[in-house]
Amino acid sequence: MILNNALDILVFFAIFTVVTTLLNVYTRGKQLTLHRLRLQFIVGGVLLFIGKKRTPHFSRPIDRKFHILFVIVTLLGIILFYSVFVPEIVKFVKSFLEYATGTSSIAPQPVMVPVPLLFKFQDIVPYLFIAIGIAVIVHEFMHAFIAIMEGVSIKSWGIGLMFFMPLAFVELDENSFNNSSRRSKINIVSAGIFGNAITTLIIFLILLTINTLTPMIIGIPSTTVAITSINCSICNTSLCPARVANLKPNTIIVAINNISIDSINKFVSVVQELPIGSNISIDICDYNGFCESLNIYLNAHKKDSETIPCIGAVFDSATVFIKNGKLYRLPWFENLVFLLTTILVINFSLFVVNAIPLFITDGALFLKYSIDQSSKFSKIVSMKIIDILNALIIIVATSLSSYILLSG
């Protein structure tokens, strides 16, 4: 099934959510056994139970230094939400209002994209699945590992889909957890946050190392434009300039009429200024560094505009490497860096969002077990006032971001 636009994605997402939710109601949320496999339908998803109950023979609680580190990392996540995320959301809302009222003609960039709408960008879906899979596995593994260390039994563990996104889960033994010490509870609920924070740090250091070593090993990185495909249908003739000049996909555009091309915007501005019917010189290179100069006759214009020249090719931004005076492009390297960047962003987001008090997040439990129940602040926590405020912030950000994507 191919999803072509955001509306198709939302419809598919809605069907999946409704079907799994109805099955959850029909089965009353009970687990089903199918040939030794245990399934459970939940609201918006399905869980597959793989692991069996594990009871620790003895507890080896983490020492005080790690306990303090877990607490500091969780508090850091809360601070980052209010010092980084919230200001960006406020700036986004302000830009959105200016755009909606006509004060500004520039649409703001979404800051919190709902997971289903990410499928609109089909090229990044595999990277998202891998990154989210790694993030949730790290998160739940840390919960399980620290629970065993603290002497808390695990009833089961497994994988699943919730709102059509991969997840991993660990089911703790409720009695065992409730009977554990306050410090153990804090360690267990903050372990997942700590795991995502450490993963973020590790990936950041890897990317920093790559950025440092790339110029020496591969070459100096530079941004340019590459031909991704030839498509004469966007022009007013089937014999478009790209086809006549025998331009090919996977080709780098270096210069047009000796004007260096270093971005899509520069490419568009240069092409639009060229008169239709003129001859142009275009310098190109393939991904292996072989370069040549071609002469192209601009005999076509865009179908929707008789004044804009049409080459008949689809272009996209590309990263090239310059070494020994030659240009190279390494798609596998770009894919690797993009995957690592996606893993970093997903883990960082999960680290921060999970750290804040938000009803079912680890941050909500962290606050619950960290505060003295007799204090005045505990009443505010029990009333979920902080959770409600955080939920409103995220709802506003995701709603407006969704509107921008759907109307774009």
C-alpha cells in the first residue's frame, strides 16, 4: 500500500487506531494465546509478549553515585524542556499567528510533528523506524536492567505497535515494585530517561568524530545540487534540454555559465534569470569524480509558466566531498550520517519529553516518588496541574504543526 499524501496517511492511521481499539474493547484488554504467542490489543495498537517472568535471586542496588547521576540527568531533561523546547514552541506560535493574520508571508517550520504525519516524508520512514526502535529498546532495557538490580521482579517483556509506531515494553511485578524502597523506585523510573540521554551523548560524540575526521580521510564537505531523475513532463515539450543533452541521474551540478552552484536556491535563481532560447554552459560531475562541461540549448519552458526556463530534470540538495581538486559524492556516507542524526534526534526527544511530568511519563512517576508526600507541593503534583500545563503546550505545538503540514 502506497501512501501519497498526508490525508491518506491520517486515514490509514485512523483505521489502524479504530480497529485495534475496537479489538481492545471486544477482548476487554485481556491477553490472547495463539500457538504459544501472547497478544494483547491496546488502544491504538497491539502488544506481543515474548519474555517470561524473571525473579532476581538477590538484589544489587546501584550505588549512591549512580542514583545521584540518574536524578541529575532526569532534572536536566526537565530543564531542557522549559529552556529549549518551550521557547522554540513560543517562537513557533508567534510566527504561526503572524502567518495566519497575513503579517508575514513565510510559513513557520513545524516544531512538533505528530508521528503519523512523519510518514508523509516517505524517504525518511526507514530511518525513523530504525531510530525509534533503537530508542525504545534502549529505554525499556534500562528499566528492566535496573529493576533486576534493585531486586524487582519482571512479569514479562515484548514488542508491539502503538499508533503504528514500533515500541518495546517491560511489565514489572506490581507487588514487587510497590514493596521496593523509595530510592529503588526513583532509580527504576528514571533508568529509561538515563538510557536515552546516554545514547544521545554517544551518537553526538560519534557524529563529532566523523565531522572532525571527514576532511582528512574523505575530503572537504560542500553543499551542491544533484540530478535525481530526468522528467520532461514538467516542460512544454517531450524533447526537453536534459534529454537532448543526455543528462543523467546521479550527476552533480557544479556551475552554470561559470556561476558556482552551492544550493537549490542558488540553482533556481540562476536558472530563472536565463532567457528561453539561449545556450548555456553547465559543468557537471558524476559520483566518482569524472567531470565535464556541456552546452545546453534552453528550448523549453515550464508548463505552468511561459517565462521560466525548463531543463526537464528533478534536482535536490547534495553533499559532495572535494579531494585533490575533484568532487565526489558518497550516498552511503550521507545515509549513515542521516541515520545517526535521526537516532540522535529521536533519543534526545524521548529523553526530554519523558523527563517532564505528563500523566504517564517517567517524569510524572519520578516527581511522585521524589517529593515528600506531606509537603504542599505534593498536593499540586497529585492534582496533575503541571501535567495539564505540559499537555496543553504539546497539544498546541502538535496541532499547529499538523495544520502547517496538511495545508502545505
